[in-house]
Amino acid sequence: IYRYLLATYWANDESESVRKALQIKKSIGRWIRCNLDIPYSNDIISNVPYHMDNSINGYLPYIGTQAWIRSLNYSVIDNWRPWMINNQLAGYTRSYANKMTFATIKA
């Protein structure tokens, strides 16, 4: 609990070094760790269907793990292969039947 108290003091510190570390130009209010007064009207049990809908058009709105991608159950149409820039390895890609390509970037 003490670390949460310290985090609250730090996040609400008006000094320039804290603002720079948090990338804050202007504060819009006091920072609190948990705001229990937000009136939620619904809850999402799983976001997988949302991502599946977006991935149909080739979009991957969330950079997830390979396990998450596998959970979508799309067929692999182009297995891991390197991609190059100026004859240098830049990373690897893997393409799926829904037009989605997962790419890694070296370093």
C-alpha cells in the first residue's frame, strides 16, 4: 500500500522533472490510482471477437503474442520467411488466410 501512496505523490508532483518523465504538458486534474466513481454501463468479457472482426480486413489493432494470433484459428498461408532491407535481414513475417501478416523487426 505504501508504494501506491508514493506513486500518487510522485504522479501529482508539479515539478518539471516529473512532468517530463510522464510526458505531461498540462495537467487536467489530480491523478488517482483507481477511480471507482466511473459509471460503467457494460463490460466486455472477451476482446477476441472484436480483434477477429478487424483482422478480417487485414488489420491487427493489438500487438499481441503468437498465442493470441493462434487463438483466432486462421490458416497459415505463408509460413515464417525473412524480409530484407538493403540486403540485410530486417525481420520475419508470417501471413494468414484473413490477409493478416504478423511481422517481427530485428533488434
